[in-house]
Amino acid sequence: MSKATIIYGAPGSGKTTYVLKRMRRGDVVIDFDLIFSAISGREPHDKPANLLKLAWDIRDDVYKRVMEHREEVGKIWIIIGGAKRSDRNTIASWFNADLHHVEATPNECYARMRDDKTRPGGWQASKGVVDKWFMQYEK
């Protein structure tokens, strides 16, 4: 059975970068931002509200399909925000996954967002989601 790891952290903390540096050919990466981009044709952080439910349903279907094909794939990387302990633990239980927190301070997240030209409205528009994540975060 393929090993699964959930990578979680604040927006702009470096979750995707962490996975891209460690993944290998044949691994599976489940990233909501990329699922959203695939169905909308938009940048990964540009999420039209009318497509949210569809994107969540597709993500959940991807979870099911990956579990069905677990013997055929390399390592499974699941990238989530995961501010709430119950959210990340629920997904971890489905995959019997390890959890890895990509730690970053709010200022580090803001700085990364300033350098990310794919964020609609610039980093200032994304600042609120970082602040919200840190307010909701449960160790």
C-alpha cells in the first residue's frame, strides 16, 4: 500500500513547494488549488465562487479514486490548509496518512504572496485568508 502524507499549513507557507521538492515520478499529488485551476482554466488561487461546490465534489472523487488505486501509485501527497485539527485528522484517517505541518509565520506568508503573481488582486487581497487561517489554527 502506498504511503500517504498530508501536507498542511497557512496559505503561502510553502506547502506546494515542499511537495514538489520531495515527490517522485509516479507519485500522486492532490491539491485543491490545482483541481480548481483544472476545471476553471484560471490561476490556482483564482477561485470563482460559483465553482466551489463542483471543485469540492471533484476533490472528494479524486480522494476515492486514489484510494481505489492505492496499490498502483507511488507515494500520495495531499496538500490542504488544515487549520482545524478535525479536518486534517478526518482526511488522515481515510488514507492512514502521516501529517506534516509546513510552519511559517504570517509575515513569511505575506512575503511569499507578494512574490506570487498568480494571486488575483495581489497579495493584499490574500492577506485576509492568511489572517483567518492563523486565527483558526489548532495545533
